[in-house]
Amino acid sequence: MTNLIAPPTARPVTPLGILTQKLEAIVQEVNQHQDLPADLVAEINQAWQLAAGIDPYLEECTTEESVALAVLAKITAIEAWGERFTAGATVRPLEQEMLSGHIEGQTLKMFVHMTKAQRVLEIGMFTGYSALAMAEALPADGVLVACEVDPYAAEVAKTAFGQSPHGAKIRVELGAALATLEKLAATGETFDLVFIDADKKEYIAYFQMLLDTSLLAPQGFICVDNTLLQGEVYLPAEQRSVNGQAIAEFNHTVALDPRVEQVLLPLRDGLTIIRRV
């Protein structure tokens, strides 16, 4: 099955995607200059080929997404998200690139299998791709609670869940993530696996709440998306956006917290795996 996550015109939103785009522009420029040393041109072309080939090869070697996930990815890709950003409707502009996608979806699904999680919490659902991918790995009596602040995105997700045999495992909580977390903690809910992919400026608050309450099970894991934030976290500080600075501060906070150990994987836009010590 062909992966239908994004049309060819989708902008690059990962360090590798941005690097590949820049290398392609350099290749096009150097190939127009006949006076450059042939060895230099060959090296630059090979650098571009190495970067450009990684994502397609990962797609080829990773288990195909389910039909339900492929359909949801296509629906998300063709939606006019720019027209959905209206005052009061959401706290952030929505865009197709917010979709976790095939490789990350299958990674999260594998994590659910590996940890044998029965209860999963997703902070930031968007149209539900990652939620549905993880739900596919949950046992029949498993539960996934998905938090989403945007009503329209939540409705797109609910429609997709209704078309999948695994959708019944998912419970959508609509509202601001921190308020939802407080409600879940107050009612004593706990989770084996938590996936964070919401407001970047609140990542530290999510992290602290998970550790300071019973939301994260004693042997639970936290997966955090976008922890490379388009490479901004390791570029000079003056080149960072507000979100880039927020993620840099989050990464620093996690690295210094003695209660956890973590690994940052260069998957898509960065995926950090955290566990209590």
C-alpha cells in the first residue's frame, strides 16, 4: 500500500527533511557551474542522495499502515486546515504536518506491544493518527484516552475511529490539556504509556504533572514528540522560534531531572523516550 501521509508539496518539518531540501538546492546550483571540480560536485551530489534516500527507505522497510490509518492520513493531507483556524476554535494553527505519520505511528504501535500497555494517554491528538495506531496494538479491553483542544480536529478523529474495529478503545477528552490532566489525576486514572504531542510551551508542565501525580504508572513510559523541533534546539539560540526555545528548555529540564532517564531518538522531528529511575 502506498503511504498517503502528505502530498509532494508538503513543506519539510523535520531536521532531515529541511537538510535534504537545502542540499537539493545546493545540488541544483552546483550542477549549473561547469567550472567546479568534478570531485567536489560528485561529493555534494552524494551527500544529497544520502540524505534524500533515508525517509523513502524507512518507509519501504517498515510494516505498512492499516487501511484505516492510510485513509485517515489522506483525509488529513487534503483538508484545508488554514481555513479551520478561526478565533476561539483552537490555540494553535492546524496544519497537515501535525500528523505523526507512518514511521512514527508504527514506532508507537510497536512500543505499545513491547511494553504490553493496557492503558495509554495521548496529550494532543490532532486527527487521531497516532491514537489509532497505538489502539491497534492495545488488547481488546485496552483503553486509550486522547486529549484534544480543537473541536474540528476531534470530530475528524472520531469519524475515523468509527470506521476502525479498534476505534472503540479510544476515549476522546475535548479541552485544554492541562485541565484534562488535572481532571484525570483527580479521578485516579493511571496510564502505562503516555504520548505527548501538544502545545510545546506546556511540555514542562505536562512532564511535571505526570511525575507528580499517579497519572504515570510506576513502571510507565513517556514518549515525547518534536524534541528536535526542526533542528532549532541545537542551532544558535537566536535562530529559535518560541516553540524551539520551549523544546530546548524542556529537553534541558528532563536531562537534569534525577527521577528519570531518557533517550532522544532522531525519529522524524525527534522522539524522546522517558522512564522513571
